[in-house]
Amino acid sequence: MKNVWVFASFLTLLKIILVNGQTGLEVNRIRANYEEVQNISLNLYNESVLIYPSSSAINPYRVKAWSDDVKADLPVLLVVKQATQVTSWTVPEMIETTQSDKILRFYNTTKTMCHDNMDKIVNPTNPSFSVGPLVVSQTFLVALSTSSLDNVTVHVVLEEDTNFYLKRNVNYSVNISPSEPGYKCFLFDKNASDTIVIEVDSLDDGCLIVSVQDSRCPVLDTNKDVKYEGTYQTVTRKGAITITKRKYPLGFFLVFVARPDNYKCSQENSIIPQVQRMSYVLENNISTTITFLIRDSISVKDYLIACIGTMMMVAIFGITLTGIIFVLNRFGTISKMKDGPIKVKDVIEPLTIEEKRKIVLSEEVTVNMLAKYPGRIKQRSFNYFSHTASIALFYSIPVIQLVVTYQRMVNVSGNQDLCYYNFMCTHPALGFSDFNHIYSNIAYMLIGLFFLIAVLDRQHRIKITKDKGIPVHYGLFYAMGLALTIEGILSGCYHICPSQSNYQFDTSFMYVMAVLMMVKLYQNRHPDINATAYSTFTVVGFAIFIAMIGILNGSLFIWIAFLVSYAILIMVLSLKIYYFNMVVVGVQQFYSKYQQAGLCLDTFHPIRKGRFIILCLANLANFAILGMGIYIYMNNVTDFGTFLLGLLLANTVLHTSFYTVMKLIHKEKISYEAIIFGACGMACWITSGIFFLDAATLWTVTPAESRQWNQGCIFLGFYDKHDVWHLLSAPALYFTFLYLMYLDDDLCDKPQNQIPVF
């Protein structure tokens, strides 16, 4: 449609030339040669047509036109006619920026003319074109005119693009500007891999659009139309595009277009704008040098080795650990527990006021005081598993539907700015652009299932008891194993198209696992007063909601509102923990003490000094984290969702460390199983954390800036550092869960009235 309009304009121009030829308009017909600069003088009554001889060159030509004295409001009109197409532009060329009232004028212009016989070159064996040796030719007619009354000089030259056809594993360099786009051609040969990678590097922060288009004329190489064809992405310093031979069976054009401003690539367009922003509009003389390389990606054989190898490694790990756990459940520390008749009967009578006061005023509280309802607590424990399963089902269905829609949008539109991939290590497969980051989550799914098997065997071996040992309840462990499996599914969904819009899919069940671990530790010594599944998942749901608000609108008001709310929450929880969930009774006792002694030191003297000190330290740690949150916001270090996840994980680490230290203080031994699993978990966490912190993407900035973080594959030529994080953090979580499960095995035969509550 565009060519038809341009061709009509050209015919109109010729008609005007012929008509005006009778009214004093002089048309100069000039025989021009390639590679020679033509200096053309023009005015309203003097126009020129450059006639070039037929060329048999297989490379296309680039038309360069520039002027030093042309007026911006009376530009020179340039029309290039070829055998099958017409192209036109002006000198200076006017290019719109993202500011509606800002137009930049570029006095140096260059256009690549698509070869007249490009179809023959791309597919020389097609009998519809030729049956003998390949014969090609190109013809050019360049018409120049202006409405200026004063003489203006235009310089025009046609140069053959001798490096037009690209080869693999060769470094190329090209210089472009907003008025001087460029494109090259790559043709697949029989030795090329089914998938290739185009790596692009720039020497400055100029904003570019790199596009891959089908090898057919015309080529869309202007700022207005480059996004309407093929696959494209914005680039500043670094970019990469993975192309499959199936999508472009013969070859493709690699198009480079410089943006007239930096809006699409700068912090102005990011999710979390930086305080110091980049220049909004570039100078008119902007010019960017690009270097690029086309290389083969991995083969189908490499895909199979990586996928099958990963599956086998995870399976061997899971089967080996499951076998070890079967042995430990029968011959480990827990084997010293004396088997006998199991009689479990709940104490039906609720605690009286006197019993509650006794607990609140006791300096030493033992587990038997808070473990009167083992049957009911068992049912409440399994509620966590059923709630986790229900939430996972109803949460996952819309997630899968949404991310598949995202992938379809990427495939149809070709817009690679929609998803924050590590483009230096993306391997498409099965319709997914980044299959390796999806597949690496198989570690979470399989290891979660192996943990469920381990819990099932332990439940079969170690029954629920009363009066001895820590109350055994497995519902929370089942919920943790299921959450690990669902985390793998949702993380895989997130990596279908990583972005700000679906970041929560990757973190929601991380919140769940963090909260479940804290609840499990608290349940060990406080089974009767532990939080129910309903209240726990209400808090988790509220946390996810707050995370969503913070991600969508991470303003200072949202941060302050969250910090104040969280400060109030931890103070309330501190009262509940100190008074064993009997806050009203505790406050009444404090008030009675105040009436008797008044405001003195003895009134505020804590009954349980150790519990009080630990709570104070935990509150100080949380307030320090909140202070860090303000620092994070002011310095744009990270996003709200990641901060909230870090807050929950930090509390999980604090709670686990506190529980372990308190066992040692009370001279309780830690079983050798827990020591081994804890050491293995720590090693996996440290190793995986190194890979996690070296991020290859960052969705809080623009897609172009995120690509500056991109890194190559490091494992099997298929996985990058984030994939390795998936593969190592899954066993880290597995060992952590096992540590919690075996932590109190040393108490299996100890009376509950001798086990302290802390």
C-alpha cells in the first residue's frame, strides 16, 4: 500500500515536471555513475533527474543524500525509482520524537534500496524465477526537487553495500542514525544450525530498535513502521535475538533503526524511575556504532542431553535421599523411641481462667501445658494441606491461562520487549521463547513430590503420641511439600514471560513456604495455641495483596502505609507470643500488678526473661529491616515485592536460628540427622545464592536496560545462572524441610512435662 502511494506521488511529480516544462521549469537529466558524488543545484524552477546505468551487482545500493544550505521549511524532495518499487524522503528528514511537539531534522540521510531481484537471490532454485544461471540487474532513477526560490545544493551518491550478506561467526560493524537506518541479509545454508543467535553490542547509550524481518521487499526500516513486521526489541548497550530456521526457512533481513530520543530505553519509561534520569531527547547529529555477530545456537541433540540429563540428575538425587530417609526413619535417632500402646484422647475441658493465669504467670512453661488436644491439632494440621491444595488449584488455572496468552502475544506481535528474558541464553522449544528457564523448574516439582513421599513414610513409621516427645503432626509438612511442587509450576509460568505484570506468580508460594516454616516451628512447642490454617492463609493472602499494590504503585505513601501496618502487626504478635495467645489474661495480670505496686521497675519486670529478650531482639531485627525498606525506596535498590519476600525469608531464618539456639541453651541435643541435613541445606543455600544474586535480568528497568544484565549460558550450554539457582535452591529447600522434620528427634522419648516451651 505504501509503495502504491509513493509510486502515485512519483507519477504526479513527473506530470508536474512535464507540465511545468512548458512554463519555464527546467528539468536537468543527468547521467550519473555509481560511487561518484553528484553535486546538484536546485531551486523552484530547476529540478534534476539522475539516471544510473543498469547494474548487475548482487549487493543492493545505499543512497546517501545530504545538504548544508537547504531550508528546513522548504526541504528537498527525493524520489528513487527502481524496476519494481519507489522510495521517497526529504532532506532534511523530519522525524517525530515521543514528545508530541518535538520534531527533529536530520540533514544527512541514507537509505538502503532493496534489491530488484531479491527473490531470485534468496531462492535461486525456484523455477518460477529462472531455470539457468542466476542473472540479476538493478536500475535507479533519482528525482530531486524543491520549492525554495533560492538555490540549494544537494549531494547524492549511490554506493554498493559490499557487506550486505552476512556470514556466521563473523564480527560486523555498522554506523546508524535516526535518518540513516541500515539492514543486512542473512541466508541459511545447509550447515547452519536450526537455531541461531544474533548478538548486538553498542558503544553508547543511544536507543536502537533491532528487527528481524522476512527476506522480502520492501523492508520496514523507519521509526514509524519498523514495529509492524517480524521480531524486534529495543537495545542500548547490549541485545540478542534467537531465531529459528523454521520461522525464516530461507533467510531474513537484520534491520537497525536508531530512535530520535531515549524514552523507550531510559528510566523515563521504566517501572521504577531512577532519581537521575537520562537525556530525554538526543542531539540531531546522533550517530551510533553497532557491532553484531551471528552464531549457531545448540542443536536438537544438545536439547535432549540437557533435558534428559537434568531429569535423571534430579531423579537420582530424589531416589537416593528417599532411600536414606527410609533407613533413618527405621534405624536413626527416632528408633530409640519405645513402642507401646498408643492411646490418644483429647482433654475435652477447655482451660479455666485459673489455668490460663497459671500459664501466664509461670516462669517455666512445658509442652504438656499446651498440648492437651492432640487429636484436634492433628486435624487442624491437615487443614494446612487441604487449604494449600485448594489455593494452588484455583490460583494456578488463571495464571496458566494468562501467561500462555502473553506467549501468544509475543509470537504474533514479535515484540520482544513484552518479556524480560535473558536473551543471551534463551532456547525456544514447544512454542515457548525461553524453554530452558521453564524446564529448570522441574527440580522444584520433582523434589517437592519426593518430600511428600518422605513425609508419608515418616507418618507411617512414627505415629501420633501423647505425653512424650514433641507432638507429631504431619499436615504442615505435607503442605510444605505441596507448596514446593506448586512453586515449580508457578515459577515455570512466570518464566514463560517474565515481567512486572506476572512477577507475583514467581513469589506467591515462596511467601506460603516461608510462612508455613515459621508456623511449623511455632507449632512444635505451642500446638494448642498455634495459628489455624484459616488465619494463616488470610495473612498470606493479605501479604500477596500488599505486594501487588506495592509492585503496581510503589510510591512513598504505599511504603509508609505498609511499614506502619507491619510495625503494629509485629507488636500485636509479640504480645500474643509472650502471653501464649492469652493477651487479655496477661494484660489483666499486668494491670493488677500495676495497681499493687504502681509505676515502678518491678511492675515492668518480665516474668520470662529469656522469652522477653528474644522477642525484643526479634522486634529490633524487624524494625531494622523496615528501616532498610525506607533506604531501598529512596535509593531504588529493588522493588516492593522483592523486599516483602526478603522480609518474610529473613524472619524465617531468624525463627529457625532462634529455635536451634534455644534448644542448645536448654541443653537439648540436635539429632545427627538434623545436623547433616542442615549442613547440606546451608551449603546449597550459599551456593545457589551466589548464582541468584548475579542476576541476568531486571524487570524494574526498561527492557533495553535489562538486556545490559544479560549473560551467556554456563551449564550444558543450555542453562544460565538463574537456571542453576533453580536447580540448587530446590534441594536447598528440601534439606531445610528435612532439617525441620528431624530437628526434635532427640526428644522422642522424653516426657512432655520436661520439655520447655520457648
